[in-house]
Amino acid sequence: MTAYPPAPPPGQQGSTQAPPVCPRHPDRVSYVTCQRCGRPACPECQRPAAVGIHCVDCVRDAQRSARPQRTVLGGRVSGTGRPVTTMTLMGISIALFLLQQVLPGVRSSLIFTPAIGEIQPYRMLTTAFLHAGFLHLAFNMYALWIVGPFLERLLGRWRYITLYLLSAFAGTVSVLLLAAPQDWNVGTVGASGAVFGLFAAIAVVLRRTGRNANQILIVIGINVVISFLVPGISWQAHFGGLLVGGLLGALFAYLPQKYRRTGAVAGAALVAVLLLAATFGVYVTH
């Protein structure tokens, strides 16, 4: 905060002393002073407080020094409350879908097949942001919007994005591990692996926080059945995302508070290493 000298008291009648002015707006006379620093504050710089008026500088400094509010699972409470991470993930998928409509080559350059993953491993993640059609996109984005903001708020942004991306990656690794030899040139797309990871995580989180998880468990069960009954759906990706999402959800939800940050980082790093090791093992032995 910029230091300003305190204003002199209002001059007495007949005094030649200059009237007090706002430090931020020297052209404005103000006899209202901040209750914390004692400086004059013009109407634009005044902020009502429990006792009297505070200036904008003191309010800003108080906000910086205040401890951030946390949810029961350690997520930092955002001032706006907007699910920025969820909206960004949705925006990327929607933007790529629209881009595919005008540039068909986008899909072929980002889609994953087991045969090409060894040469261009980045496709194992980019394929999770592609979709086969409007209904496929709409279903996944609706599911993401239903469960994503809740998890983002409760877990905090960095654990939430870690959960999403590792679940998506796990879905692709599962496809690689379980694909039949004749399917190595068959591409898989979609955020379903990540969404199933969120489904599993929210079921664990609801149980951890004492809420009823029956509805989400029913949703998971229905989608698992659909994965096997409807042709063209990658049950492998759903299985991988569900497994890793459940593991990370349990890790984030049940870690003791004093190990919450270090344990979450170490656990997520271990999951990532295991997924990379499984990928490496498949390609080395193939």
C-alpha cells in the first residue's frame, strides 16, 4: 500500500490551512477519513465497514492478508464462485468440435489409435477433447456441467483439473491395454473417460461428506450397462476413467488435512507414472 501522510484536522474559521484532500484524487476535498489509516477518502474511495468508513487501499490490504476460505476438502473458495475450469474444459471441446466442421484435418491430427500412439503420444490426451458428433458432444458436456462445478468447488481447481486430465488419460491407456490386435487402427474420441472419472470421484466425495450418493451410483450403473450393450461405445475408456477417477477421488477426499497437499501431489504423480509405465510396457512388447 502506498504511504500517504495523514491529513491535518479541518481548519478553524479564519485559518489559512488548506482543506484535506483525497490522496488518490487530490482535486477532491474530503472531511471523511478512513477508520484504519486516518487518511481522507473521497466518495469514490470510501468503502462502508462494520465501524465507519475504510479507504480502498486498506480494504485491499485486508483482503490480501486474510486467510483464504476453504471447503471441507480443502478447496479454495473463489470470490466469484464461477466454475472457471469446467467452463474452460467445455470451451475447448466445443471449440474443437466447431473447428472440425470447417477443417476436417483437425480430427485426423488429434485422434488416438493404438497404432499411432507410440509415434505421437500427445494424441492420448488430445483425443479426449474430440467428439464423434453433436449428440456425443452434448451428452458429455451436459454430464460435465452437472458434476464438474461441484467437484471444482469442493476439491479446488488444481486437484479438479488433475482428476479430469488423469481420468481422460487413463481412459486412453485402458483402450491401449484392452484393444484387440485387429482394433489397433480404430480411433477413439470423446471426454467419456474423463466424465466417468468425475462420476466415480463425486460418488466417493458424496459419501465422504455424508451425502446421499445413490443417484450418482445409479447413473454410473446405467452408463456401464449402456457401454456394453450399445455398439460403437468404448467401454475400455469408460472403465479406465472410472477406475482412476475413483482412486483419485478417494485420495483427495480421505487424506488427513496436514497431508492434503503433499499427499495429493504424490498420489497424482504416482498414478501418472503408473499410466505412463503401462503405456511404455505395451509399446515395448507389441
